[in-house]
Amino acid sequence: MNGKQRYNHIPIPKQLLDVMEQATRKASQKRQQSRRRIRCALIIAICVMALLIAANIPFIAQAISPIPVLRSLIKMLEISSK
């Protein structure tokens, strides 16, 4: 028996396929969680930046001020020299 024949006849444990599938599934789940966290962080950062910009541009702040919740946020975040 030469080296290639010995290599092809190496016994493979039956549990190996299950272990590989489980590891693949676990890695996929971790990747999805990571992507979800990054996406959520980006959305929050964009919202905060948009609110800060809107609060400091007078005509946008004036347009948003009729909305009760946003009115209090804009008053709190407004950086003006009144």
C-alpha cells in the first residue's frame, strides 16, 4: 500500500460531520449577531447626529418644535448664543 492509498483509507469518525455542522452553525450565528450589533450601533449614531444637527440649525429646529417629544429634546440640545 502506498501513501495515497493509506491516506484514502484513514477511518473518519462518524461524529465528525455532526461536529463540523455544529461549528459552522455556531459561527454563522455569531456572524449574524455581530452584524446586527454593528447595524444597531450605526442607526443609533446616525439618529444622534441627525438630532444634534437638527437642533442647531434654527429653521429645522423651528419646524420640528411642534412635536412634543422632539421639542423638549431640541431645547435640551440646542447650542445657541441667546
